[in-house]
Amino acid sequence: MQKKRQFQRALLLAAFLFFIFGFLTWVNGTLIAFFKKTFELNHFNSYLVTFAYYLSYTLMAIPSSMVLKKIGFKNGMSTGLLIMALGCGLFIPAAKLASYPIFLVGLFTTGIGLTLLQTAINPYVTLMGPHESGAKRISFMGFSNKIGGIIGQLVLGSILLHGATNIVQQDELNKIIFPYLIITTLFVVMSFILRKNNWFPEIEEEKEEHKTLSTHNDKKNVFQFPNLVLGVIALFCAGATEVMAIDSIINYGMSLGFPETRAKLFGSFTLIAMIMGYLSGMILIPKYIKQEKLLKYGAITGSILAILVIYSHSSVSVFMVSLLGFVNALFWPAIWPLALEGLGRFVKIGSALLIMSVVAGAVVPLLYGLIADTIDSTQKAYWILIPCYLFIAYYGYFGYKIKSWDKQNPWE
């Protein structure tokens, strides 16, 4: 009973951390629009915001797993918060110097801290309870994350996308200093408190290994698990659709002629749709529907919505982008448990590979911006989402079931 209460408390604290992550992560859409306006950037250069932020996931995920092996989940979370504080702190000199490159360095540094934190906390939440309810726990984390994102977009959107001009002005950049000073201080305090308190009991990983390795004692490395490898690709696609629906929608709305005062709210609409998706997952999984079924149905629905985004009138198109948030919310919680199933002692490195897939947030928006600049259409550039949804559907139907690369016996 005491152990159960410990994990319930840990789950609530993890949800609070996800709230903070969401507040910071999902303001990228606001920052893209703010920097594009303030520094007079084209679409491609404005999406360097997401490139810098998410690139760190690929570069630092495996080193993060090595760090976690040495210092454990709790200290890994604390260290991650401290690095995030450093990244946010760099926004202050960046604003004073009116330097877009320093802002990008700050975003990259913040991403490094978040990579360490995510590499620790996602498997922690996944493994702290039964496998079949893993998607429900991660949905709860996602719910908290998106609530933080909505508040972040509303607060920073009101501060940054109000009265911006086309000229690089110190007054405009000074708007960013105070909120990021507060965020920096908060992360430092949280890091210290987390390190000094035993709020996150360590997962008994040895038992997990014993359970899962009995049928996989011939596995020599993590790449011998097809459900993981294909899961990494599926999570890459899921990350692409999630980041695109949230971080591109404000810029997209402004490109269609919507005023800043209205467009700044569009990201919040996507986040609200995601919250509804997470709530659906929490209610439906596993009592009414299995996580893999919700995954494939969501991917098919996403493909249809993406086509409607491309061929609808401006107002309807923006609405369809925000609706993508609902189906996108179903992917991350469902893919993690399916990809980690049966990994045993490979869980930490498997988690690192899954975290690396978040590089989609760096690559796909940048490609979207390049396509939009090249064909002069932010709407038609959304074709980039279709292959992503199709692969997620494949993983939900077949990919997660594959247990071996042996063509003769792929299901064993």
C-alpha cells in the first residue's frame, strides 16, 4: 500500500513536470511567428526555431541514456531541469544583443535538458504500472503537457504577438526577457528541490528484465527488436504530425491573411483538441479499446483530415489543422508501450532511441518551410503529413506485432 501511494505521488509530480515542459515547448509556435516578424525571416529560417529545439533530441538521447545508467532516474530529471534553466537564461543576452543565432543556441540548450528529462521520465511512467494501461498513464502526462502548452501560448502570445513591427526593435525583443527570467528561476528551484527529496522512487528494473528476457534471451542488441525499430519510425512520424499541427498553425493562419491578434490563438485550439484526444485515451484504454486499435484508427482519420487541410477554404483549413491535434494525441501514448514491450535490459537504450525520433520536430517543419517557400503555398506544403499518417497506420496494423527480422517467422 505504501509503495502504491509512492507511485501515485510520483505520477502526480511527473504530471506537474509535464505541465512545465508543455508551457515551454509549445510556445515554439509563438516564437516562430514572433521571430519571423521581428527579424523579417522567410518561412524556412523561421522554422529554425523547431530545428534548434528538437535537433538536440537526436544528438543527446543516447548520451542521456548513458547518464541515466550512472545517476538514475531522479538525478537525471534534476540535471535535465538545470540544463533547461541554462538554455532559457540564454534568451536574456540574446534579446539584449538582438541576436537570432543566440536565441537558437538557447533553444538547442533547452532541448538538451529536456532530452535528458524525457529519456528519464517517459520510461519511468511507462514501467511504473501494468503494460496494458501504459497508454493511459502517458495520456495523463500528455493531458498535463498540453494544458501547460495552452497557458504558455496564451500568456506569451499576448506578450510577444501584440504590437510587433517589421523592424528589429529592442523594445520588441525586451518583451521576452521577463517571462524567460521567471522560467529560468523556476527550473533552478525545481532542480534543487527534486535532487533533495525522494519523490521519485527508482523503478525495480531487475524484475522487469526477468519477466521480459525469458523469451528473448537470444537478443544481443536493441536493433533485434522490430517492434522497437519500427516504433522509432512511427514515433518520428507522430512527432512530425504533432509539431506541425501546433507550431505551424499560427504562421499558417497569418499567411492566409488572418490578423496576429486572431492567429495567435490558433495554436491553443490545436492543444485543446489534443487534450480532448488525451482524455479519450484515458477513458477508452484499455477498458473499451486496445491502444493499438486506437492508434491505427487515429492514423486513418489523420490522413483524411490532412487532405481536407490541403483542399479546404482558409477558415475550414485552419480548423482542420487544429482538429489534427485530437488524433495526434492518440499516437505518442500508444506507441511507447508497444515499442518497449519485451525489451527488458534494453529498456533505457530503447527509450533513448524513441526519444531520438523527436528529431522529426527539427526536420519536418524545416522541410515544410522550404516547400512552402519553393511552391509559394503554405497550404499545399501540408502534403508532407500524408506519408507520416500512413506509416503510423501500418505500425498500428502490423508493425508492432513483428517480433523477428526473420522473414520465415516474423511473428515469433
